[in-house]
Amino acid sequence: MRQMSIITALGLAFLIGATETLAGGIKISGPVIELSPSTYDFGTLAQESLQRLQVTIRNSGTDELCILKVDSDCGCAVAELPDSSIAPGDTLVMRVTFTTRHYSGRIAKHVFLKTNDPGAPQARLTLKAFVRSRVLMRPAALDFGDLPRGQTASQVVTITAAAEDTLLVREIVIPNETFENHLERHVERDSTVYHLRISVRADAPVGPFSARAVIETNQRSAKHLSLSLKGQIHGFFKAEPTLLALGQLRQGMVRQRSLRLIAQRPGTHHVLGAVCSSERLNVHVTPIEEGRIYEITVTVPVEVPRGKILAKLRIETDDPDQPELLIPVRGSVRRARAEGS
């Protein structure tokens, strides 16, 4: 009984000793790396700004910590170490230089430290920021939709510089056969603001357009701003829809799809004929209202082989502004279903 009490007492003494050791902090065997901070958010920064940060590296292990290599996932973050080894319990300071370059919006970049710590062979420092563009252009794309020839349309783009910058627009390159532009410069509060009005010309050529305007500025981070422009100019007739989708069908099936040409202004013009670039497809023109509305039907006959259908439907009219309309025709023919399946 006395022997059991001695064993119990020794066990309690061991547990108490272990608890005291835990309370004081047990050093893990081997090197252990700790970064402070391991993540840093710079907040809102301007483009091309430079920031410096000091990061403390601590070895909380029992053996010497070796930094074998320091690297980053971009050239925007550069780290410098005064030494490559840290004794147990010691620290050193890593100096980090971070540049926002031409980034825009929320970013996260990383510095990697290759170490001999078996629990963290590659420690990571995360750098975060929201990068504010020195020049903002809103919107970055203009969609003019469908326009009848002879009708003009305008939209305005606002170009704003950061308060500490003086923005100059040096040149605007834009397709002159379709567009006109007018630029006005203002000062609003502490910012330089340009209002760029882009108009579709009344004599712009008929057909779809997908163009790009380039605005050259004096800002290094926004030397060339790119503005997307799209829309379609039609003549007397407008096609609805502008693409004829046949969908998927099996061999031996017959399918028909139709579109309509609808007059967009007073007067009359006529459809002279319609033909498909794929001779296997049949085309039929039906006047709904002579000179004003026509229905064009495309038929896929039973003998069309398997494969994709990529064709153009060419519709001829007596409209001098739009003597022909080209409508894409898309679809596919699959293998016939086996009997009993």
C-alpha cells in the first residue's frame, strides 16, 4: 500500500513538473520559424508606389534555423536578410520592399523562405493591397446596339486622374469612317477629368462593327487606354434574329428555321432573292407584307450528312444602302438513332 502511494506521488510530481514546463513553454526539438507579421495588408495604394516593411523572423526551436533561399512570386516584392542563420531563441529582421507597379484592384503577393524547419520547409509572407489606378476610365466598353443607317448615336466616357496627378490626353486613335469624337477637359475638386463623347457617324457603313479606340495619355501607368466599341448599322431592313440557329438534329430528320426582314423606316424595298453558302440547305422567301416584311426559311433536308453546319445566308435586296445581308447559319447533324435504342 505504501509502495502504491510512493508511485502515485511520483506520478503526480511528474505531472506537476510537466505542467510547469508547459506553462513556461516547451521548446520543440529542432529549428522552428516564426514570422511576425506573416500577413500584412498595406491598405489602399496608388499605382507605382513603393512601400517598405520590416518582418521579424524568430527561431523558437532548439536547433539553429537556416534560411536556405528567399524568393517571391513576382518582381514586385524583394526581401533582404542580414544573415542566413538564427540561433535558438534569437531573431533577425527581414526588410521587404514592395512596389505596386501597374497592378489594379485587390492583389495578394507572396515572399517564400526555404528553411531547414521540418514543419515549415517553405514559410510564406503574404502581402496584400488594394491598388488604385492613377487613371480611371468608365465605362471601358460602349455598345451602340442596332442603328439604322443615317441615324447617329452618342455615348460619353469619363476619364479621371488621381488627385495628385495632372492628366493630359495627347491623342485619340479611332476608326474615322464610323466614329467622331469630342473631348472636353474639366477640373473637379482636385482631379483632372476628361469627358470623351463618341458618336456614330450618320454616314457610317452598313454592317456590324467591333472596333477599338486608343486614348494616349501622359501617365506612365496608363499610357494607352483601350476602349471597346461595338454595334450594328442596318439599312432599310433589319434581320431578326441576326443568327439562324438550327440546333442539333439527327440524320434523316428535317428541320426548318426562319428569320424575318423588317422595314425600319417609311417606304418600300424588296428582297430579290436568298441563297445559302451550303448548297445542301434549301432557302425559301415568303413576302409577309410586300416591300416591308419578308420571312426567309432555311430547311435542312434528310440527306444532309453528319457534321457541323457552318454557313452564310446571303439575302439580296434593292436597298442601295444595303444590297445584301449576310446571316450566319449554325447547327450540327448527329448520327441517326439506332433501332431499339
